[in-house]
Amino acid sequence: MAPRKQQEIFDATVRLVAEKGYDGLTVEGVAERSGVNKTTIYRWWPSKAALLGAALVESDVLGFAAPDTGSLRGDLVALVEGVRRLLTERPAADIAVAALAAAVRHPELDGHRFFADRFAREREIFERAAVRGELKESADPMLIVDLLAGAVWMRAVLRDLDVGDDFATEAVSAVLDGVRTR
């Protein structure tokens, strides 16, 4: 399948799940919106769960590249800022919340693939930081990402609070520097 057509299918998929939720997502709807025959979609993805799982990882709308600012702190601030935008700016916020909520209710969706793909890309941040001597050997990169990204999810999605411009810097400082007085 041509990459452009595949992106159109993925775009239709993620936008439909944002509009109608997972239960309202249909291969027929994706086919209609993307201008392809549903048999073409089924040839590549055997179910709507497989299609949405692939779209979450491959869609340009949810695209992600690990930041490289030259420092661990700068990379983490940029990473948190990217998660903040993902969860607060449309259409990405509607897509992320609807699709990942569906992954919790529908194990066949395999939302773990989305997070595994993201973490594989984020790992580069920690590999570079280790080479620069900015990260102690015992540091757990996944824990750090979970603390930071989880903070954005809690504030923006679950608590519906404003995640202001200073949030990324403050969250990274809390994780890297701690919160105790010295």
C-alpha cells in the first residue's frame, strides 16, 4: 500500500475514534472517510482493533520524535511539553484520550504497543544522557517517563486542570532535583 494512502487510512481511523469512540469506530466508516474499499483495509488489518492499534503508532497526527536539546533536563522538558500538547491540543487530545481509554476497556486493541513504541523512542534521551554522564547508572528511565507523563495525564485529563507553560520545567525539576530542602 502506498504510504500516503496508508496515512489517510490512519488519519481517518484516529479521527473517527475521537469523534465516535471505539464502539462507534467501524472499518466501513474508515473506508468511506479515507476513500478506499473496506476489503483493502481488511487485507492489511484483520479487525478494527488491529487497525486502530497500527494507527496509534503510525499516524502522523500522534507523531513523535525524541527531543535532542543537548541535555537531559532540556530533553525531559521538551518531552513533557510534547505530552502536554498531545493531551491539550485538538485534534490530538481527543484522539489520545478516546483511543487510549478504549485500550483500557478493550484488551484486543493492545494499547501496550503504543506505549512500547513511545518508550523505545524516548529511551534515546536516556542513552545520550548516560553517555554525557548526566544520569546515574541505577536510574530507571521508564519510571522517570512514567512520573513525568503521568503527571500530565493526571493534571490535564483526569483532573481537568490547566497545564500551564511552566508545568514542564516544574515537573522535570521536581523529578531531577527532588522536592526536599537541602
